[in-house]
Amino acid sequence: MPAYRRAVGFVFQDYALFPHLTAAGNVTTALGHRPRAERHERANALLKLVHLGGHSDKKPHELSGGERQRVALARALAREPAVLLLDEPFAAVDRSVRNRLQNEIDSLRRTLDIPLILVTHDFEDVVRLATHVLILEGGHGVACGPISTLMSRPDLPWLREAVGLGSVFNATATTVHRDRGLVELTFNGGILLAPARHVPANAPVRVRVPAREVVLATSAPAGLSLHNVLPGVVTAVHVDPAFETVVVQLTVGDVALLSEVTRDAVGRLHIDIGQRLHALIKSVSLELVASNGSQAEEDG
């Protein structure tokens, strides 16, 4: 099928806007399937959708990098695609603009009834936006699945070397304790307490728990400063000769947490599949992204 007949929207890494056309003109070029009388109004509606309603008459050189990216996104949506492809859409913008664009794409993802396929080398994009992940290495797929399942696998050396292992799952900020500076995060395994910065009550939250921040114990301890003690069952123990540490997978409810411990710890605690242990997690080690896109994290 020729490219112009494919129901695919594509956002190029360098945006590929026509420099001699306005923002509205660029979007209109993708509206050839609509009657001519509708194109101008539809182009303006799409620019409003990506928060560029007042920039329709500006040419690309008059727009910022983030604004040009949004024009490219509006043009891709103009084709009314069955799938939207984004090739490193945040690579050419600075961090503050990147966060705003992530928020906008996340909002679009929730409203559009089509899949979005995003290519990225930045792990933050994955945690912020992905529901499913395909990891490519040397042109070959090495792992694929829902983000919560994939990030909780103990046997992915690429993740371990590139960003550090850590479980990713969804939770809800059920109660904010302003007097204590904490928020309760309810998930399918219990409740976690995290710093309350920028997390509104009743908001869905994506949580990442770094494996190196999870301590394992054979019994629930007392007299500690940390807030989170979660009982679970060991479901995997991964030993990689290339690393000095061992990755233990502990299932809590239907969430799999990872803990990176020494081989000595595995021996002393006799850690094995089926064993019941407690996961100890510092509140300040939790990394959160609220549904409104605000980062609410402490690196502890």
C-alpha cells in the first residue's frame, strides 16, 4: 500500500515541518482526505488540541522547539490515523519542555482510541508514558510485555547496567497526611507511604521502586525510621556471574518487587523460592509520577 494511503500518523525526530508554511498550513497539508472547505477549521481545531491555538499563523522559525514538536503532532493527528508513531519526540528539547510535552502526549494517550508507539533511549519516557515495552538490542527484540511485568523481571542485564533494576506499577494516592508530609499509596499489594510533594489526593500514580532500595527481612522489624514493611513470597532468585549481587523477586499481592542483595545475604537468610520475607522500603526512595505529570520524588 502506498504511504499516502496508510492510516499511520508519524512524528519525526526533527519534526520535518515545511519552513515556508504556517503552523496551520503544515497541518492542512495532512488534511487532503477532507473537503477543502473543512480543512482550515479542522487545522485550527487540531492546533488547539495541542495548545497552539494562538500560533496558527506563525512559521516554524518563529516557534520554539516544543511548539514545533506540537505542530508536528497536530499534523500527524490530522490524518486520523489508526496508529501514531513517534520517533524520539523529546530528543530535541530541554528538560522543562520535555516534561510538558510528556504531559501532553500522556493526556492524548488517554483520550485517543488508537495505539501510540514511541521510540526512545530515555528510561524516563518509559516510566512516564509506557503501558507496554519492547526492548531492542542490536536490532533484535530481547524482551517484551506490560511495563509492570517487564520492569519486575530479574534477568534483564540491559536494564541492570543502563538504569538499574526497579519495579514499576500503578497505585492511587488515597490519603494525603499534610501534617506528616506523607501520602498513602494504595496498590494491589497493600499500602505504601511516600513523601507528599506534588501528589494530589485520589490521583492515580505510577510508582518505581529501585531494587537497590529494597531490604529483605525474615520477620517484620520494629523501631526503624522507615515506613514501609510489606510481606511477600519469593518467586525468583536470579544469579548472574557477571555481577557480584543477586536479584530476588518478591511478590506482594499481584505486584512483583525486586531486591538487589549480596550473595552473602542470600546465604545467611537461606533465601529460596517460596520463602516468605518482608520487603523494607524507605519512603524517600520511592519515585512517583502523578497523573497530572508532576514529578513527586525524592532520591533519598
